[in-house]
Amino acid sequence: MGWLVAPVRRQDPRAGRTTRSAPQPGGPVSAAEAVSAQENPAGPAARPPQAAGGRLRAWARGSVALRAGAGAAVLACVLFCLGGALAGSYPLGSHTRNVVDLGNQYLPYHVYWRKVLLGGADGDLFVNWNSGFGTNFLGDIGTYLSSPFDLMVVLFPADRPELALYVITVAKVTAAGAAMAVLLLRLRRGPWPLAALLGAAYALSGWTLDNGAVVPMWLDGLFAFPMLCLVGEWARTARRPVIAPLVVALAWVSNFYTAYMATLGAAIVLLVRLFTAEGSETARKRLLTLLHAARGMLIGVGLAAPLVLVIYKATKVADPTPKVTFEPAAWADIAARFLPATTSTATPALYIGTPALVLALTLPFNRAVAVRVRAWWSAAAVLVTLSLNWEPTHLVWHAGASPNGVPYRQTFVLCGLLLIAGWLSAADGLPALPALLGGTALVLLIALAGHGRQADDRWTYRVFALALVLGLAAAAALLLRQRYGWGARALPAAAVVLLLLAQGGESAVSASRVVKDQLKEVSWTPRLGPAQQDMAAEVAAKDDWPRSRTDPGDVPGGNDELVVGGQGAEYYSSLTSDITSWTLSELGFGHYAKGRHPVTLDNPVTDAIFSIGTRMHSTPTAKPSSTELPRATTTSTTTPVPPLVTVRPDLDLARTAPQWTDSAFSNQELLLGATVYDQPHVTRTDTGTGKALLTATCAPGSPVYFWAPQYKGTAALGGAAPVGVDGHLPAVRAPMVPVGTVPASGRAEVALSFFGHLRLPEQPLGCLDRGRLTAAVQKLTATGATAVHIDGHHLSATLPAGSTGTALVAVPRIEGWSCSAGGGPAKPAHKYLGLVAVPLDGKATTLACDFTPPGLKLGGAAGGAALVALIATGLWYRRVKRRDGAAGALPSAA
């Protein structure tokens, strides 16, 4: 039971050191003894050969670390699952877990990732042909799927992706808890049960429950922080020169975004360790430690460069979201986030458990801990807390750009620092009563400051009070045992139970309440069910790729094609290319997420442009429910369309300077190469508050389309049913929609019922001439490619003999495409109004295009250089070891 049975520590005023009233055999040792046992300040060359007793002690330390890590993992796993069960969340209940991006991004990506790994995907590691009419998939892999944990998706059946994602999430949480427990024991010897409890507290911090659990890729940063801190510890003793860079590389490959934050946090920990180490820590040794750490970091990041640079390049050409100005949160709101059962996207989720927080805040008052240790670690925690809320340091934490959405993504680092502080204060024994009272007083002040804030839940203060009382009762039991010798076994056992109930019960209830509050306050999507299964079966039956595309249409949730198959415009990613978003917007497509989530457009002209031969339609049979599986009726429409590669004899890229117009109708015609719309003069008449009438004259029987990207309301032609339009730029762009058919009179009257100010483009109405569209499709089919083949990221086509002008490939011209005609040298692809274009000279009968993710070649070179440096480092250390001759002169390179 560790310090639960150790006597209370007392300060010896004469020596300034901690003394014990009755030292326990095999109990915790002092910090000086711990350092002496783990490292030699003189450096690796002066370390004597390890005797059998030393090996035995090393084995014992490893055994203790294993128990602590396993305990933290089991405890974190049980409590996380218990929280989900209390909330009735899948898979331990019927409520959906698909909150915001978890359902719109991460779940669909894992469904598709399984197809890529096991076969069955239309694309490969470089290109995703299902989304956005062809996207850079390697960038998305590095952003969402590159964690080794994500490979677990192949262990689950294809119809259980939500279960797979849940298990992956739990695995990341438990691994983070285990890593933190091992780190704590490396920083200072102490009882493994306490390390396990604090490790689990780190894994179940408020950041995990409120942010990481619904953005699983960020959880890799939660795991990376303690692992990178261990890399810093290895640097202090010049140990593991090969494993250290591999750990860094793993962290940066898994999720470079949070790994960057974890790296900053680990650097802070290392600096504090250098200035708080026992014994003499010379400037030379500190410099050598920093050099060791820098070498491991540089080699590790270099090894990750092939993926990191691809992501970096993709970010540079991604659709630019509006610039975000950081607005610091009120400190009272921040104080509230230290409490249990709070949720908010506008404030940092700082909850680590009330007992753990009390222990952390005892450190400044704990005279049993060296003054420099208290001063440095307390200063680090305070400064990092302040850095969360100051714009310059906020930008440093987020690599120079304030993020859209959650602005405090680095909070897990502060949670880790607080738990380290709690461990340093309690690892060598229960803090004395004055320190306990000081920590408790600070916690009560924080609770008072956060009272009544918006993030509070009705359970917040009830759970907080109960956890505080149980934690203090556990401390009281130990104090009674230590002072009076009562209950040699009963009181420590009772203290263990009380502490577990306080910390574990509070975390389980917090997890439950966060899940329930998120379902109430943010958007969610239903679980995958019969609606998606039926759509997937219908898409598979109609699939004609690559001769033409099959668009699954509007299925609830984002990235629909990744789940049900098909090849459409739907695409939701942080790396959505600017050219993809811009091209589709100019053609009348809608979008969400400020442009990074283009959605499908049911329009025969754009279907012809992008070779969508079959369009699916899904009609839900009931309203979306958080507990019921979605069901829908699926139908399909198949129409003749041109091939994926068409030939425009009239288009000479050398002489034509194409420009977008202010009309989506005209832009569609420019890409189609034919005039198919009547764009009549439109008269607007205001008919009342929030109502207007648009009047135009068109050929009778023509379908009428309404286009107003900023419009929010309904539109109806004549007696037709009103069509809802939801536009709110820049976040949401309304798509072009059909509103009815021109009556026999030729007079089209579109009634508008809108919210707010009416904003319409100059040409809001277009009347489609079906005859002209049919003729245009037939012409493009006759002159287009006679065969199209796609193999992963390679596209080839056979063209009619004598083709001149320009070949247009119905794929957005994102960075990375190179093409050649007639077997000539490949060159960066040309662009015509956002699509891939290849000039033709009348001689070529073939066309070939390949996609290479930008940054891959440079990243590969950097990765190769880092690999050489890693091998050289290992060989050098091995040579030094052999030269010194004695076993243990240097630790193994591995």
C-alpha cells in the first residue's frame, strides 16, 4: 500500500531534510537515493560495471513499473467504460457516440482505412477516389489514421466499425495512463499503487473526456507526452540513443499536431529536471543532456518527415478558413474546468480529479520536498497555466495559428504537469497536515471561483464535494494510523477504498455527464445502421467505376462515400484542397465547415461534368434519433454521361485565359463547353416581411434552379412544395437547388420566405434546356476517351485518333498531379477552371496521369538522412562500449 502504511514525514529543521518516525524496510527511498540508484552524474563513461545486485535492482524497478503501468491501464479502462455505461453510450448502451467530428470524420475514415488495408478500396495510399472527386489520401492518413492503434480496425468485422473505433479509443486512453504511471516512477521512486492511480487520473483528465474522446487522433498526443518525457530522462543519462529517436518518430507519425504540443511539454519537464536534480548538475552536463535530447528529437522528427512534410504541404494548399482571433477565457471559467462533470469548447478542460488536484496543490506547502523542487515545479505549472490564456504563447502552443474550434488543445500537457507535481509531493509519504490543509484550501478557492459558470453541470458540485470528503477521510485514516498506531491493517485498507472511490468514482461520473451533455449541446449523427447498409449494397450493384461515377447522394453524416462507397463530391477534412473547395463552390455546390466540407449537388449539368452516371437517393423513414438505428428508402437514377476524360477541340490552353464568372450557371457551361441554361432577367418584388417573389420568363417545361449561396429560408415555384435552403457564409454555403418546372405560360414565379436580410446574386435563377444538355453530352461522349483505367494513383485513357485541343479529366487539379500525352515526358498537370487539363497535339492517342503527394520526395530524402544518422549513432555507441571494454560502460544502443 506504499505510503498508505508509511509514517507521516517530518521536517528536520537542523538538516533541512525529510526524516521518518519509523522507516519501513523496503519502503520508499529519498530522492537522493533514487537518483543515485538510477543514474551517475559523472556520465556514462564513469559508470562502473553493473553487478548482479545492480541487475537485480534494475529488474525490481522494472517489475514495479510494470505493475504501475498495468494498474493504471486497467483502472483507466474500467473507469472510461463505466462512464460510457452510466451514460448509456454505445457500445455499452444505445446512445450514439458520433458527436461532431467523431461521426463526420473519424468513423468514416476508419471504415475506409479498413478497406485500404484489406483490399476493396477504389484508391490506394496516395489517392482517395471516393471523396471530393479525387483527394490526397496520404495527407489524410497522416492527419487521421497514422497511429499504430488505428491498425486495430482490421481486427473487427466490416459491419462493426463503431465498435472498432471505441476499442481503439479505449486502447489509446489506457496506454496513456500506463505511460504516465511509468514516467512518474522514473522521475522519483514511490509506491506503485499511487503511480497507477495518478496515471489513470492523467488518462481520464477533463481534456480526454471532453476533447480527446471525440477527436481520437488527439489521444496520440496524450500518450506521446509521458513517452517524450521518458526520452528526456534517457537523455540525462545518455541512455537508449536508438530507441529514443524511434519513440519521437512514433509520436510525430501518430499525430504530429499534438506531438508538437507534447514535445513542448516534454522540453519544459526536461528543463525543470535539469535544475532540480539531486547532487551536482554542472553546466557542462546540462549542455550535454540538451544535446542528447536535441539529437534524439531531430533524428526522430527526421524519420517522421516523409509523412509530416506531406501533411505540411497539404496544409499549405488547404482551403483557408477565416482567420481566428484568440479571445482569452475568463479566469473564473477556467477555474470551473478544474471541477468534475464540466464541458465546454471555449475553455480548457483541466479536470484531473479532486484528490489528485489536492495532492498537486500540496507541493508548494510541502516542506518535506526540497525548496528548489517546489519552486521550479510550481513555477512551471503556474507559467504553463498562464500561457494557455495569453495570445503570444497560445500561438506558440498551436504552431503559430489559432485553431478553429477548440482553442485549448494543449491542455493535456498542463494536466500532466499537475499530476507530476502531485506525485513529487506524495511519492515519499503522505504530505504533512499543513501541506494537506494548504492544498485543500486552494482547491476550495478554485471551486468557489468557478461556481455558477456556464460549464458547470448540475452534478458538478455534488460530485466534487463527495470526492473531497472521501479523499480527506482517506487522509484522516492514514493520519490516525501514523499518529496513534490504530488499525495497522484496517485503516490503510479503508484509506485505499476511500481514495479509489473518490478519484475513480468522480472520474466515472464525470465521463458519464460529459457524454450526456455533449448529446444535448452539440451536433451528432446517428449510429451506422440499415440505411447505410442498404445504400452500400445499392451502390455496389450500380457501380461502374471508372467508366462513370456513382454518387450516393445525401446520406446523414459527412464523408458518406467512405462508408457506403461510390465516387462523389462529399468530403470533410482539415486538408480539403483550396482548389477543390473553390471549384465546387463556383459550380453551385454547397459546403459546411467554412469550405472544408463540400457536399453533393443533385444537378444534371454537374453530373455530366464529373461523369456521375448513377445518382442515389436516400429518403429517411423516421427522424434522426440518438438511440435508434437509421433506416431509409434507397432509389437510384441512371443517365448517360460523358467519360471521365473528355476532349475539347475548341479549347487551347496556350491562348485561353479562363476565368470564373459571377454566375454558377455560366461556370457550369464553361466546363461543359456548351450553353444549356436560359438565364432570364429576374424581377424581385418584396411581398412582406421576410417574403419576396422572383419573376422570370423561360421556355415552358424547363426545370428551374435557384442559386443563392447566402440565402436562408425556402423557395417554391408556383404550387410546388417549398424547398429548404440553408446558407450562412462563411460557415455554410447553400447549394443550387431545383424549385420546380416552368408552367405552360412561360412565367416562372418563385416565392421566397427567408430569415434576416435577403442576399441574392445577380443571377439567382436558371432554366435548364434538357435538349441542349443531351446534345452536349452526346458530343462529349463521341469525342471523349474510349477507355479509362485507374490503378491506385495512376490514371490512363485511350483517346480517339487525331484528338486536338485539350483533354479534361474530371478530377480537381490538386497539387501533385503530373500528366503526359502519347507517352511523352510527364509534367505538372495543367489546369482549366480547377480541373486537370492536358494539351493535345493531334498525334497522341493515350493519356497518363499520376499523383504523387507533395512533400513526399523531400520528406523521403529527410527520412533517409535521419535513418543514416540513427544507424551511425547506434554504431558509434556500440563502438564506444566495446572500446571501454567493461559491461555497463555504456548502455546498450537499443
